[in-house]
Amino acid sequence: MTEAVFPDWSPYLDLGAAARAYLRDPDVALDCLGRALKGAGVLGFTLERFVNEYDGVWQEVAVPWKKPASRMGCGTTRCGSARR
């Protein structure tokens, strides 16, 4: 069995660009990630891809995320000098 060689994703700082350079089906993966993250900020990422003759392609994306800011923070009229 020959070893599969994939493009290097590490020069990319953006998850979307790295996924498009590295993953087999990047749009599917990014759509799934977008639904899972629900607007949370991505703090970093790592991508991994394995191919074998029995299971086909196995791809992983690991993403530490930051919870989105609350919509009721001090930038709204509900905080501090709210109108009465």
C-alpha cells in the first residue's frame, strides 16, 4: 500500500482556506462545522486526514471555540443608561 500525500494546510490562518486546501469535501465539512459552532468564534484549528484500503477516507477537524457574546451586553439599551 502506498502512503497518501496531501497538501499542507498549516500555512493557512483561516479555517475555510485551510479546509479548502486540505479536505476532500471542504464545503460539506464547513457547513457541518458552522451548524455545530452556531456563530461561536474559532480560536484555532487542526486538520487530519487518513486513507486506508478498508475504510476509505477519515477526516477530522478539531476547533477550540469561544462562546458568542451575549446579545444583552452593555452595548444595548437594556444595560447602563437604558431608556425608561
